[in-house]
Amino acid sequence: MTEITTQILLNLLIAFVWMLLNESWNVVVFGIGYSIGFIIILLMRRFFPERFYGRKIISIIKLFSLFIIELFKSSFVVFLQVTRPKLNIQPGIFRSETVLKTNWEITMLTTLLTLTPGSVVMEIDPKAGVMFIHAMDVTEFRNGFIKTKQKFEKAIIEVMR
């Protein structure tokens, strides 16, 4: 069992003990107990060999918010392209390299990139760290895609490692 799992279980235990001490079994009392446990574990973090698990939670929230922001931005770009009277796009396929190493990290990246409109990851070579991506408009999309991919890679590395 990893140390982060131990920290989460300890926090849940503190929350349940808080509910027992208050003789109330509802979500509000549990939330208060969980918050108190979170603060206790935060204050005692130097006694755990692993990093504080709150950093992982913050990293996951950052990754999720980054995905939502990129989803809205790319959806808006696709909406503008599709609603023009004349489509002025040049679809195409390009090659992109990734710094991610594990299968889980690469899968997370390709899923996030495919969920954003305008791009589809067609093929992956995990050993070489290469992806082949189909873009709705290669001329505009390539530079924006590379920046988005780098943001996602940085956030995924922060969550996974």
C-alpha cells in the first residue's frame, strides 16, 4: 500500500471518528471531519515519507480545469470554422513527439487530445514516443496543438509522478 493511500485512509478514519464523536451521520459533519483530518495530516506531513497527498488533488484539479479550458477554446474555434459560409480548412495529418514514457501517461494524453474538438490521435508508437494526429485545419492548428500538448504533458507529469 502506498503512502498516499495511507494518508487518504487516515483522513477518512479521522472523518468517521469525527462523525462518531458528534453522533451525527450526515454529509456536512463528514465534510467537517474530513477537513479537520486534512489539516491534521497537512500539519503532520513531515512524518510521512511520501509527499502530502493534497498536492496530487491540486494537480488533478489543475489538469481537469486545463482540459475544460482547452475544450471550450477548441470548441469555439471549431464552431467558428463550421459556421462560416465557405469552409476554409486544410485537414491533414502530422507527426508529434511526446516526452511521456508510461502507457498510462500516453493514454491519458491521447484521450485528452482526442476529446478536444478538431483533432484525433490516429496512431501511437509508445516506444518512440510518437503520435500521428489528424487535424481539422493543419495550418492554424499545428502551433496551437503543440502548445496545448505541452500544457497537457506538464499537467499529466505533475499528476502521475
